[in-house]
Amino acid sequence: MVNILQALTRPSEAARFNGTYAPEGQNTTIHSDIAIDTWFPWPDFTYENITRIFATELARQYHGPLEPAALDKDLLIFNEEVAEDGLRRFPVPVVNYALSLMPGAPHYGRGTRCLYFRLKADWSLISDMRLDDNNRYVNLVPGDTKLSSKWTPDMLDDEEMFVEWQEVVSQTVTYTAERFGRYGFIVTDSVLVVLRLTRQYTGAGLAANRSPRSAGSGSQGGHSGSDTSMGMSDPSNPSQPSSDSFHAW
């Protein structure tokens, strides 16, 4: 019998995703007033910190299902929908079973099972502890699926690919901001990117000379901007974030 940590860190069939047939080109985009320009390290998002914080939970015995054995054609990635099928079939059930033992039984699945307003995320994290006024699940951690042939985190440093990097990150941050959340993620067939939104004090600026009535609500003569942190891991081992984490705004 293995414990939850061992089950989560077991090699996944997702490590063998084959993107030979995945198209290149531009990603789908949304209209958003949010434009992320860069990101910065999220130093606390590390394997060591997470396993220390959840040491008791991770030491529990794992009684859930194992990943099914994959056929080669199960692992061929043709588009984002096929990538999602593979993720939901292989690593995600193990993750969900581990989460089911936590308060509220958090659960990853399609974004469409939650009420959305203008924008529809590919993924949602729901919990029995967070329902809206109509007793419906709230999307606590919206996520977006992309292909590694179209988007990678290092596009930030490529002048020709920066716009593609920016649009994907801005899209996910928009999903999170629309739900007044703090966390979101981007998952591809090769990497998982976890985003955290925080508040960034940007200085008094023009608001310093305004009356309290005309200044932005709660600004206290300053302006709070949106700041985003990001951490990365391999979806074939989704419980293990690397110490290469980033922070965006």
C-alpha cells in the first residue's frame, strides 16, 4: 500500500504525451482589459514547502484508483480538447482522489460545470465549502488548456513570441479576476503553470491630490494594481512544482 505522496509522485502516462500532430500557430484569444507584461518568481511555491505544509495529509494511505495503462494512440495530441481528455483520464483522477480527503473535497474538472459570466474557463476547481447564493459550485481556481506547440513559458523572453505569451497569461488572469479569485493555472501537454494574484502598491501618483471622496475606493491616496505570481511543474508529476516559479503582473 502506498501513501498519497507516493501516489501523486508516481510517473504518469501524461509524461508520454506525443505532440507530433499538434498544430503550431496562434492561440485563441479573448477580449480583456488586462494585459500582463511580465512575471516574477513565486519563491514559496516549492516541492519542499508544499510537502512540509501538507505532510500529515500526504502520509495517509492512498486507496484510490491507479492510472490506466495507455495505448500509444491515447497519447497522441492533436488539439487542446485531446490534451484535456488525456489529462482528465490519467493524472487528474489520482489528484482528485487525494483532494477528496481534504475539507470540502476539492475537485478538478470542466469549467462549464460552474456558472460563468462573459468568459468560460476550460477547468474549474470546486469545493463543498464554497457555494454561491443559489447553492451552485463556485470556480475557485479557473484553468486554461494550451498546446506546447503554441505556448511555452519561455516565450516571455522571445521578442517575436511575446504577444502569444502575453495573451495566454492575460486570458487566465482575466478568468481569475472575473471570479474575484486569487489563483489560476495554465496547463499544456508538457507543463503546468500556477498563477497567484496579489495586490501591488504602485505609489500615490495623481490620486495623491484628490479629495477622499473622488479618490478610488479604499485607495488611501494610492493605487493598488493587480500582481500575479506563477509556479511551474510537469503535468506528468503534477504534485511537484519546481523551484523555478515566477511572478507576473
